[in-house]
Amino acid sequence: MTDELLIGLVSISDRASSGVYEDQGIPALREWFSAAMASPWRMEHRLIPDERAVIEQTLIELADTAGCHLVMTTGGTGPAPRDVTPEATLAVAHKVLPGFGEQMRQVSLKYVPTAILSRQVGVVRGKTLILNLPGQPKAIKETLDGIFAAVPYCIDLIGGPYVETNEAVIKAFRPKSAIRPK
Amino acid sequence: MTDELLIGLVSISDRASSGVYEDQGIPALREWFSAAMASPWRMEHRLIPDERAVIEQTLIELADTAGCHLVMTTGGTGPAPRDVTPEATLAVAHKVLPGFGEQMRQVSLKYVPTAILSRQVGVVRGKTLILNLPGQPKAIKETLDGIFAAVPYCIDLIGGPYVETNEAVIKAFRPKSAIRPK
Amino acid sequence: MTDELLIGLVSISDRASSGVYEDQGIPALREWFSAAMASPWRMEHRLIPDERAVIEQTLIELADTAGCHLVMTTGGTGPAPRDVTPEATLAVAHKVLPGFGEQMRQVSLKYVPTAILSRQVGVVRGKTLILNLPGQPKAIKETLDGIFAAVPYCIDLIGGPYVETNEAVIKAFRPKSAIRPK
């Protein structure tokens, strides 16, 4: 039996959190995971403004209290003054995984040259992997398609449940020695 | 009417600043911008030695006092002991944009394998985007050709003037919602 | 006459250093360098556990006391709690060369999508270049094949001996002005 993967989603947007417009990041993420996951999972979400202290507090709560194995943020990663998601994420990190930021930008660069303006990071806090995703539904899907193959093995390595995926959507990669027989 | 873009150029070289040889970075940059820009611009330049305190002071002066929207350095980004441009740039940064360094190295790697030795960074200080460019005219042109498409939108996001380019040289990219009608 | 290149190898592994299994990194590195080097070289090695303080102390000893021009670590760069090689390497660094980490991940990504989980870095400490390599022999060879072309010129720039390679294995790249006549 496989333990349930607990996923935390944090939509970071002044406008969405104040009700000016509807958040699009969380529905896009929910749809992607519904199609991609083949082992049990559950999702919690939060909708917060672009305030660094609030972001840090929310990430800590989802990791340490709620016990999420994977937390994904959407929004707030650009160069504008209110974009502080990466700073908040780095502030709560125990380990930085620079390959996630690099590869998320490389993936997005295939679609738009302004992908280099994104400051997304991937970090580990305790037993939680935290990834900054873009804010737009289309870019969220492109990014997950481009990097999620490495996420299940990362979750193995930090002590989370054994995640299995629907290979028609995304094929998880693990070294042979880490693959569990079905 | 579009406001004028104020560009600061900083050539960082012990030998050029002491008159041992002629700086080649600033003429190369002036030539590239003359061909590429379609909206009003003006350029200031400085020629300074590889001294970290002098570089920091010059970047701060160009950003905060002169009010430059875009500052570009040339030189001093390698692994040699006197190469301290990235350290000085990071020391005056409010936000780091790792995608610029990554992509500048990726672009240069198409030409020389030693591009991985460059430690170039891109940062934001207040309303100023600061980019470390290589020192050689050929490499400066290759780098600008490879990353400048994202610069006008970055300047929009940090509160600078709406920059328009000569599309025969470089086509600026903006999301549809950010494009102003002519 | 060319001075001898002094290479330090550090195999970082709890299991290998306690004798639970045989270290495979150092034999793989010795084999690669035997084939690749065309100028004089000598190799020292250390086998240590995944303890940050021990790693830092070993890197400092190899750089400052033994006078190695090039130090390579293997192992300990992933997201698991005991993986602390990059933190130890950054802690003893005088200069970080982000291009090495980026390019080592790009190279490994051609083989496995989990390459983005590696947190490898390249740094300079005094006159020593320190590179974190993967732990598996196959991945070590792939990485060196992908990045070593830039290493001899880097060693020139930080004051080490002029390294020549066997071009059938790896062709060192230097700008024309840095190439010494045979």
C-alpha cells in the first residue's frame, strides 16, 4: 500500500486574494494532478497576497504543521517590486535545488523569451519539496510537463511516500535500484 | 510620447582605465544600441579599474543618482583574482534574476566551451536593471542578440520607459496585455 | 617544461568510508585522467563520510596545505538529508562559478531527468578549482566529457600549471592569446 501524497498549493496574488479577479493557478494545478497521479493524493490550498512574511508563514505551516510532501506556489516570481515569492521561499529553505529553477526557465524559454525574467526556485524544507511555478495556467502545465519526471524520486529521497504517475501524462524517472515492484 | 531610456555603461578593466590599451567594450555597445533602438535613448559611460568598492559605487551612482534604467558592465566576470564584477553587482542588488546569467552563458556556450567560466549576473536595483556583459566586442554582440528580447518588458515591470526596438536587429517580446498600440 | 598538475580527489560517502561497500568514484576518475592528460600530473585521494565539517576541512587541506590545483569531489550532492557536499564546498569558496553547476546538470539531463536534483557547484578557493562531481562512474565520465574542455584555461587564470590534454579524449579550449606554442 502506498501512503497518500499531501500536496499544498499556494496562489500568491494581491489581486486574486482580494477578490479583484479569480485565481486561475489552483484550478490549473488541480486539473494537471488529477490527470497525472496514479497513487493516492490529497490537496490543500491557500490564496494569499504578495507579502513576504505571509508567504513565509504559509510555506512553513504547510510544510511543518500540515505535513505536505510537496508544496507548489504560483505567481510572484518576476522582477516587479511586489514579486517576492522566491525571496520568501529561499528564506524558509533548508536546501536549495538550483536545477529546478534552471530547468523551469529552460522549459519556458521554448515558449517565450521573457522566461529568463522568472526567478523561480526549488527548495527542500525538512521532508517537503517546495517549487515556485508560474502564474498562468498554460505556463503551469508546460512547466510541470517539463520537470515533474524528477519529482517522485526527489520525494523518495527526502522521506515522502512512493508516488506513481499516469505514464500517458508524465513518466516518473527513478534509478533502477529505487523502483519498487508493482 | 515615449520617455527617453537612460543607459549606463561601465567598462571595468585595470588596463583600459589606466590607459594601457583602448577600451573596446563601450564602442561595441554604442554600435549595437544605435542599430537596435527605435525609441529615444541616451548613454552615459564610465571607465573604471577592477576594484570592487569602485564598481559598487559606480553602479549605485548610475542607478540612484543618474537615474539610469539599464546599466551594463563589461569585463571582470571570470575566475581570475582581479575579476570581481559579479560580487560588486550582487552587493548592490535588490533582486537577483538568475535567468540572465544562465542564459548569457548558454548563448556564449554556442561559441566557446569556456563560457562556463563566466560568472555574469543580472540584477534589479530599484528601477534599474543591471547586467554584466562579457568584455570582448564579439561576445558582447552575441550576448545582446541572445537576451535583449526580454529586456524591454523587464524595464516595463520595474517602472521604466516603454522601449521599442528595430525588429530587424532584435524583436522585443511582451505578453499581449503589455503591448501598447502604436 | 610544464609544472605538474596536482589533483585532489575526495570521495564522500558514509557507506564507502565505513567500508560497507567499495568506493567507485576514485577508480573512475583515475581512469579518466590517465586517458585524458598529456602533461604531467599526480593525484591524491581521500575517502570521507558525509559530514559537513569533515568535508570542509578536507577541501581546505587539499587546497591550502597540499597545494592541489584541481580538487574534485564525488557524491553527496542530492536532496537527501545526508547530502551536504555543495554546502561544504560553498562554505570554503572564495569565488563561485555558477556555470559549472548549470552545465554539469545540462550534460546529465541528456541521460536522466533526475539530473535536476543534483546540486553540484564549482568554486575557486585561492589557486584551487573545486568541482563537485556525481557519485556514479558512468555519470562521472559523462560530466567530465561535458565540461573539462574549460578546465585547463580556468587553471591558467587562477595561477596553476599549463595543462595539456590528449585531444582524442578531450580537447582543451583556450582563447588564441592564451595558447602556448609547443
